[in-house]
Amino acid sequence: MSYRVRTVVVTVALVMGITGTLVAQSGSRPGCAAPEYHQFDFWIGTWKVVDQSAQGGGGGGARNTISAINDGCAILEEYTAGGFNGSSISYYDRHSETWHQVWIDNQGKPLVQEGKFERGAMVLHSTMADGSPSRLSWTANADGSVRQVWEKSTDGGKTWTVVFDGLYTKIADAM
């Protein structure tokens, strides 16, 4: 074994030994335990969703199941409303200190967004297929419900129009 190869092997062994010692001392493996990874946990549950916007007219009654996955490192959404359904995965990126969400529905319409937990709400921004900005916000209400508001701008973000104003109420039999 050459000197260079031995040096690399010894260095790798030292790093692995130090990492193993740190993991043993902390009692757990590095993961998603930091509070930032759980800023969106208020959305976890099985919900009835009613669109309260002028477009939705308070009708509907979709079902949305939100689950923590991958040892709490991500959140999976499974949305169903009649023949329409979609799914998203949301996750916190500690390097950029940003939340990301990727949505796809059964009509092939993707939505990729990112943002932060700010002023008591999860707020994610995206650009629609037509180039216009949109933002979605989720806020936990005192009664345990969650409000999701999706807004779109046609003037570069100067003014916003509500596309969807959803009220999430927990479905009791799913608890």
C-alpha cells in the first residue's frame, strides 16, 4: 500500500471514528430534529377542506391527508376532491434555510414553490405556467383548524387575487 493510500485510509478511519463518537455521545444520528424541520407540523392530520373563496363558493369538501415521512424530514400531502387528486412533498433545507414544496396533480400540473415560516404562517412562493407570481400561506387557527390561502398576481406582485381560500377541519374518525 502506498504512502498516499495509507494516509487516505487513516484519515477516513479517523473521520469515521470521530463521527461515530459524536453520534454515540449525542445518543442519536444527525437528522431532522431541529425545530425548523417541524414548523409545518401543524398541517399534519386528516382534514376536510372547504374552499371559502368567491370562486369556490364555500362548496366542495375535499379530503387531504398530511403525514410526516422519512423520520420527520418531510411532509407528504395526499389531496382528493371527487375525480381530482394531487400530492406534494414539503421539506426544509437547512443549508438554504428555506422550505420547498413540489406538487403534482392527476392533470399533470406541477407547482414548485419555496419560502419560509414567517409571522405565524408557512408562506411559499412560485411562478405559474403563465409567468405570474403566486403565493400560498398556511396558518394554524386557535380552534385547531388550518387556513390555506392561495393568491395570484397579474401585475408582478403589486396586487393579489385569491384563487383558493381553504378551511381545513380535522376529520374525527381519522384521529
